[in-house]
Amino acid sequence: MVPGVDRPLRNAEEIKFHVGTAEASGKLYLLDDGPWEANARGLATVALAEPLAAAAHDRFILRRPSPPATVAGGEILAAEPGERRPPRKALIERLRAYQERLAGHDPFSPEGVRARVEHALDRAGPKGATRAEISRTALLRGEAVEEALKALAASGAAAPLDSERWIHAQACRAAVEEIRAIVKEAWAGKQAFSVPLAQLKKERDWPAALWRAIEENLERSSLAARRGGKLIDPAAADALSPQDRDLAERIGAVYRETGFLSPRPDELPARLGAAERDIERILEHLCNEKRLIRLAKTVILDYGHFLDAQRKVVEAIKAKGSLNSADFKYHIDSSRKYALAILDYLDVLRVTIREDAERRLAPNYEQRMLK
């Protein structure tokens, strides 16, 4: 506020906003407690009635429209498009954090540029930002952004996710801890032995590079391991109760003995005298341990039997050039239901390729065969 103002500035007061040679009408919303008397300093938002060309660190003055008088001036810390103002509390925290990062440095000095780049990364959150996105957000040249990123990486404040995208270290740590907490909770009650990655990713629009970093952290700390599309508990086998171990052995024996005529999962409770919930939990564990393999919702095989079927498919196609389910069922002495489930699963693995009713070997199929 300028000295000698005849009356204090109040929240939602009509003002004239001047920056450079441009002028626009608007309303002043005080973020710090008001009203503001002469010589007061604080944070405020100006909501303009029309668009105006302005950017962070431009200087401005505020005038009262009637009677005309200059009442305040200052520096723009952030310029936001759109009609909706950010929530007051979040905006105050964001602007205070930005001021602390600048720490009184000229925003165009090397220290100030680093603070602006770090602030842009912080605002990007777990999605991170590319060099070009940072350049647009912070209104800085690419060369300046590159130098600032190098300095931030050296200090541990930022890290590259890949060749283009960067993330603030705090956002990366928060994302890792969020997933670690979910995994720990899942393992704690031993009610689940795996967490589907697809569901986690659906709920969090994070870049693939961040998910890779999270998985590496989980594996490095032995908290979880990736198996296909799931995170599994590597210590699950050691944590099984005696009752669970017994049930696991009984289920495993059923699938070893039944081969390619295995029972549906919903048939096991009556067959083994166990609760459906416990059956499903142990089936999940046995699949994670590669003792069983679930080919479809109702088709589960002993893992060794599946490997045998996979070998037979490859040998049959090598011998005749192609294979269909009607013929394959005789190779495994089973029904078309099981033959189709096996062939469909090999299609998903890209071991085989379906052409009408026939299957052929996919290019480089050896690299995708299960072992």
C-alpha cells in the first residue's frame, strides 16, 4: 500500500489494474488479513474482467476508479488463465512456497531461475514435466531451463524420469510412499497376496517412467515384486499359517492330479471343505508362486502341466505349420474348453498368432514362452 491512502483497501474492492501500458478493471481479493491500511504489505489475487497480457515478475500498480487514486503496487508472482480463482488456502501456500524458494534473489539471476524451474516442477506434481513444459510454465528459454535442471539434480531437488521428463524429488518421494503404503496395508492382514497394477494405474495418471521407479523401489526394498500385471508379496510363503499351508498343498495336489481336466475354482470349496474366500486367497498365492496358472476366470492349471501344453503346441505347429483347438484337444487328452483356454493364453503371450481358427508361431516366440 502507498503512504497516505485516504481509506483502507477492502476485500472484493473494485480496482483498476495497470501493468506496462495495459489497463483492465477487476476486483481485489485479499489473501492476507485485511482491510489493508497505508504501508501494508501482503498477498492478494486480482480477478480481471477481461484478458490482459501479463506474466510472473511483471510490476503493476492498483488504482481506485473513483475518485481516481493510486493505492498500491507490487510484483506479480503468478498469472492464471480462466475464470475460477484457486482455493484461498492452497494459493497462499503455493505463493509462500514460491517466495521462500526465491529467498529474495532476483528472479532472473541463476538462483532465481533455479527457483522458478523448481517451482514449475513442484506444481507439476507426480506427472512431472518436460523441458518444453517447464519452459512454457516458467517463461524461460530452453538453455536456462537446462542449466537449472542440472543444478537441481546435483542438489537432489529434482531428477529425470526419462530423457525428456523431470520430476521434483518431493513429488517422487510422495508417489513412492503412497504406493508403498497401499502395498503394506495389503500385506498386513494377509488377506491378499498381490495388488493389481492396472487398478493402481487407473486411479493415478502418472507417467510410465514414474511407475518403473516405484517398482524398482519396491523390489529393492523387498516389499513387493512385479509378476505380470501384479505386485506380489515376496514373503507370502513364509507368512502362511499352518492351515493355509495345508490348504495350499491340497489345492496344488488337486490340480496336479486332474491335469487338463482341472476343476473350476467354484468347485473347490465343496471338494476340499474350505471357505470360498480362503480358496480364492490361496489360489492367488499359488498363481503368484508359479505353482498354478490362471488361463481364464474358470480355468486354472498346474503350472507344470501348462508348460507341457505350451511345448506340445510349439511342436505341433512346427510339425504341421498350424494348429487348431479341435486338433489340439487330442494332444492333451482333454476337451475343447481347455484346448481353447491354453491357445488363447498363448495368443495373449504372443507365443502364437491366431489366423481364423488356426494358430501359427509368432515371430521371436521363443523369447515370450513361459519357463
